[in-house]
Amino acid sequence: MTSYTDRTLALAGILQACHLVQQVARKNTSGSAALEASLGSVLKIDAETTASIYGGAAGVALGLERVREQLGKETAHRDLEMTKYVIGVMHLERQLAKRPDMLDKIRIGVERTQAQTAHFQITHTNVIAGLAGIYSDTLSTLTPRIMVQGEQGYLSSPDNTNKVRALLLAAVRSAVLWRQVGGRRWQLIFARSAILREAEMLLRSLNV
């Protein structure tokens, strides 16, 4: 895979997790396959390829569609709230990179959650609560915090709160990956066409 393929997959991982946060907060829904791929990416620490972190490119098909919308020429399709979440997630990743103590704490939490998946599916409420706990104990203590907008009735549900936090953890995990494969924020402006082209090619390969 080319470097831009890897970066596009990682960016799709960020956007997919952020989109699922919106779905939970606004509609009380989340696509099961996309949710599984996003949450599962947190637990895949030593994957051989970028795609395998998401169980293949199909795992971030939803995210690739969001990349196409956010970076495409049709500005009417762009979601400003999504942009705000992505910027917030990338900012958290930069802060996290300066905190080796927090990285260690996240790693320990991930290993503990990996052990849980021997008994439960990745989308089980116990596993999601474990991932949410990692986020609450680490990333949520950094500022500025990501403020999620949505229906208060949905956001007041403990299960939904946990799902949102687990997905934000997944988004930051993809932001770490984005940085590792050479992704930088300036590329979202000056390499927009290259990323968009990769997203289109990946979607075509998935027949999406």
C-alpha cells in the first residue's frame, strides 16, 4: 500500500468513529459492523498492516464515505460538527504524545480489555464500559475536552455515554495511527486531492 493509502485508512478510522459518536448522540443508533471495527481497532496494537487494524478496508467503509464527503468539492455535504470533532481528536493525540505516563496507563487498560474479549464480544456492554473507563481516566482529563452535542435523553443513558467515550478513544487511536503513517493536519488542505483520490479508489474496490 502507498503511504497515502495508509493515511486515508487512518483518517477514515477517525471520521468513522466521530460519525458513530454523532449517531449515538443524535439518533441513539450505531452501525454494528462499523462499531465493531472502530472499537476493535483500539485493541489491535501490533497489527501488520494499517488495513488489518480495522479488519480490512471494509471495516472503515463508512469512514471512507465520510472522507469523500468532507474532502469533496461539494461543500454542502461537509459536516462542520464532524470537522470540530476531528480537530479535537487530533489535538488530543498531540497532547497524548507528550504524556508517556498516560500512554502507559492506556496500554495497561487496553491489555485488561483484551482479556475481557476472551469472554465477551467487542460490542458487549462490559467491554464498551471498559474502553469508556480508559477514556475517562486518561484522555478526558486533557483540555480542551471534546464536548459532544446531541439529544439529552440519549446522552443521559449510561450505555450511550460509555459508547461515546469508547468511540472517542477509538478516534484518538486512529489519530495516533494517522500520525504514525505520516499523516499531518496540513495534508487535509494541501494534499486533499491525493487523500480524496485514495478514498475513491478504496471505495470502488469495495463496490461502495
